[in-house]
Amino acid sequence: MEVTHQNEAPAGRFSDFVQSAQDTLRRRWLTLVIVTVAITVAGVAGISLITPRYTAAALIRIDPSRNPLNNKQPQEALSPESIETEVAVLSSTELAQRVVKALKLENDPELLESVRKAGNVSGDRDAALASALLDRLSVSRDKLTYLISVGYTSEDPQKAARVANAVAEGYLDLKVNTSTGTAARQADWFREQLDKLAAEMRAADEQVAQYRAQAGLAQGSGSNAGTIVDQQVGPLSSQLAMAESDAAAARAALSTAERQIQRGNLDSVEQVRNSPVINDLRRQRAEILRNQGEVEARYGPRHPESIRVRDQLASIDQQIRDEAERAVASLRANTTAVEARAGSLRSTMGRVAGEQASNTRAAVIADSLERDAAAKRAAYDRMSQMWLESTQASQNQISQAVIVNRADVPTKPTFPKRLLMSVLSLVVGLAAGIATIIFQEMMVRGLRTIDDVESTLGLPVLAAVPKLPRSSNPGRTLLEKPTSLFSESFRIARAAILGVKSAKPPKIIAFTSALPSEGKTTSSLSFARTLALNGSRVILVDCDVRRAQVRHIVENPGSGPGLVEVLHGTASEAEAIHPGDVEGMDQLLVSAPYFSSEDLFGSDGMVTLLNKLSDRYDFVVLDLPPLVGLADGRFLAAMADATVLAVRWASTPPQAAASAVNWLQSDGSNPIGVIYTMVDSAAEAIGGLYYSKKYTQYYRAAA
């Protein structure tokens, strides 16, 4: 069971996160839409103001097979460094200056504007124009191929194609001139070196011929190519090496076999193991052994047939031993023969080697002279071929590079990508909208969910009162729209406070809050009206004497004395109590804001008054002052049978609300719950538009 809980915890946290996000989107969707639309429209408008730019590209192929300096190996691959060198040439200032002059771009507005922005007006004009052209030029190798793309970007599509083609053509001209000039210079140098090598080659050949004649050596190509003895050494060496190898192998095999025989492992000897005769005998033995088991099982071990089978088995075993000994004996004989052959070859090789020693010095000297002469001939041949290629290249105008595709006039701009940038503007706008919502949520310090209220304060939420539009009058809503969600929330509060089947509901019910402007006055007035509309005799007492707000929101505030005068004894209850705006509801209000240092509610006068009112009315609803910063509310809450704390959605600081609850509990009051006021209709606490979507038929009057 613990594993199940552990697995469910992340899922629960994710579900809470999703629910919180949905709650936020329901409340903040308008902000998201406004920010997203604003940024998207601004982005699209900005994109439309950008001057379009066009890019045209020519494609050049570097062809090693057309290299006039490389006719010997026409398919030789070019290294990556060589390709990058060509890319650098295409991006060189020299080539850019040639293009500027060829196309007469000295007064081109785009290039002059780039020069002005770069601050190169006072410098070298040609270099500055070339630099401006290179800024708009893009040269890149197509992956690992021999293709190089030459692109040029301009506000004029025709100019973009014209410049790209001019750069490609200028590069080809530059390559032809460079290649032919280099080939001519190389041909002259190769001619000089060829004459020197010819003289050295002739002198070396004459020296070789003269020495061989003096030493009496025949013409050959190596130090061993002069005598019959020399020609015998090679075959004898090969035969001796083979004989030595065979003798070593025979000795090793014999040694291994003898060790196995000493250990009693005759069957481990390879010659025995691989002998076809022995293998056949072993198959016969296996067959006899199998028959022995069957015979003894049928007749018993002492039966003549069983004895005959055992005699056959012993005969086969003896034959196997005899054959194994013959295999080992054959191995010894073979070893002796192989060693004798190796000894004979060693003797012959010693004799031939002695005869060869006398001819070694002269052959080595002749061979050295021959190699020197051969090296000079090879050098002469290579130099001759290189001179021939250079001579041909100096007369050849074929370039190593060709234009595969000329740049065409582009029909669509490459920048800006209006569709892509518009989509990016939408994405940025959406991200900004989400960031705005997150920032707004981070700025909210109050309690936003019922779980937040109940976990922080330890009190249940009696009802969640929706926030009304600014055009609505909270004090009149319950009377004007009795079937609205606002009105229904106070009927829910009545059921929660009084109980559906409560035998003795609280008679004196106080409404207070931690801070001002939390909705307690509207809540107390609407709750009193709800009780009266339900048929109860109710009196609303305005105990917030410093503000006296109830007088300004009821229709019939009355005139004359109020609560303060009654507590001072200057007026009677009958003079101060006036009928309310709902049948069955009276009200005892404050005639004017009252500020005094006296302990107005700390005396027995308020207790006496509440006792009288409890006898006359079914319910007494008190509108108390806020608890934080004022002492009156704490005294009055202790006199009530039940106290309801008004908490404003996403506004009331959790610390203030918690302090108010702690004070009420420490004073001996009876805080029974929280009424959640001014809740966003899209918030989770009010159902997240659930009522408006699912309960349309129940709350038509609220529409």
C-alpha cells in the first residue's frame, strides 16, 4: 500500500498543477489574448516595413581531372584544405575589386551606404567598396562535394544575379591566368634540372660498367646475382629452414606424447586420438559394451554368453593398446628421420656459405653502384615527365573550375521570411502573454483556493461569493437578481451556518474581517436579507461605528438616532430601529461615523442590548469592524453565538487572516467558518465557470 501512495503522489501533484493552470487560464485568458494579439500585430506590422532583400547564387565545381598541372593522375582527390583555399580566393579583396570595376559599381547606392555605415569614407575607396561587396557575398562549400556556392544579397534581384555571376566568372579568369603563368615558370625550372640529371646519370652508368669489368662480375640486379654459389644459397636456406621447422615440430610432438604415456594418458596422444584404426576399434568396443549390458541383464554375469562378451571386450582393449603403441613408435621413427634430414642440410649449407664469403665484397660494391645509377635514372625520368606536363600546361587554357549553374534572377525575397517571422511573432506574443499571466499571479499575495483557506486558517469555507461587474451594485444585487449565483451563495451560507436540520441554530451571528474592504458589510447585509426572505424575523446591527457604511447601501436608512445613541442611553431601541428594505428585516444603524477613545462595546450596555434583540428577533446579524488594528471587533465577536470571517479572494494576506482567527479563538469567540468574497467567476473556488456552463437554466437571472 505504501508503494501505491508513493506512485500516486507525483500524479496528484501533476493533477494539481494542471488544475491550477486551467484555473489561471480561465481567469486570465483576456490578458493572454490581448498581449498575444498586440505583440503579434506589432511583429507583423514591423515585418511589413522591412525592405525585402534577394539572394542569387551561382554554383562552381572544382574539377581535379581538368587540372593542367596534374595530367598524370586525373582522378586525384582534392583535400579539404584545397577546397577551403578556393573558398578563400572567392572571398578575397582582389577578386571583389575586379568585380566592382567590371560591373562599374563605384557609385552603387547600396555599396556606398554600406561604406558610410562602416565609416570607411575617408579611406581607400576601392578597398572600402570591395569590403562592402564582400559583406553581401556568401561563399560556402556544399557539404563534402567539390561544389562551391557563390551567393550575393541585394535589394535589387537583377543586381544580385549579375554580381554573383560576375564573381564566379572573375574567379575562373583568375584561375586560368594563375595556372598558365605558374606552369610556364615551372617548365623553365624543370628544363634546367633535367640537364643536370642527364649528366649525372651518364657518369653513374659508366662507373658501374667499369667496376664490373674490373671485378669480373656478370651483369645483374643484386648482390647475389654473380655466381652459381650465390644462386644456391637461397634455395638451400629455404630447405634448411623448412627442415629445422619440421624437426622441431616432430620433437615437440614426440615429447608431448611421451609425457602423456608416462602419466598413463595414452588416449590423450594426438596420433592415438586421431588414428582411424583405433577409432574403429573404439566403436566396436562401444557396441560390445552395449551388448554386454543387454546380455548380462538377460542371462546373468555367469552365463557362457556373458563370459564370451567379456572376452571380446578384453580382446578389443588389447588391440587398442597394441595399435596405440605402434602409433607412438611411428612417431619416434619420424622424428629420427626428420632430424637426420635437417642435419644433412645444415652440413651442405655450411659448405656453400664458406664458398660464398669470398665473393661478397665485390658483389656489395657493385650493387651499391648499380642502385646509385638506378636512382639517378629514376630521378631523370620523373623530372622529364614533370617538364613535359609543365610545357603542355603553359600552352593549355583549361581551368580547374567550371560554372555548373549560373545565378538566375530571384523572384522571391530571401529576407524577411514573412510567414515564418509572423509565426515567430505569434509564438513570442504567446510566450509574452504567458509570462504576463505568471507575473500577475506572482504578484497576488492572497488566498486563491478553498484548500488554501482551509489549510491556512483551519476553518471551513461556508460559501464562495462571486465578484460582481463594476456596473453592478452589490447592495442591490440580492434584491434585483434573487436567482443569481451571487444570491444563491448567501443561501448556501445560510444553510451552512444554520444547518439544514439544526435543532438550535445560532441567533447572534457576527460578520467580520481581518482588514477593511474585504466584503463583510455586503455579506452581513445580504445574509440578513436572505434570512428575512426565508421568513425569519431578522435585525441587522451596524457595529462598525467608525465607517457607518450600511447607511449608504440600504434603501431605507431612516433618520434620527442610531446604535451609538442607544448605547449612550440618549435614545431608545424603538427610536433607533427602522424597517429594512425586505419584509421581516429591521436595522439598527449608525447615524454618523463615530470616533472616540471610550470603550463603547466593553460595557454591559451592548450585552444588554443583544439580549433584548435576541428576545424580539429570530436572528441578530452584526456587521463588525475589522479585527486587525481595532479592538471593537474582538469584544463584539465574543458576544456573538457564531462569527463568520470574510476573506477576499486573492487579496487578503494569509498572515492577517490567520492572526484574526487566532484572536477570535483566544478571545473565546466561536469562529464557525469563512465566507469567500469577491471570487473571480472563472476561479476554481467558484467552480471555474462551472455554474455558468452547467447551471445556465438555474441562474438565468444573472445573465
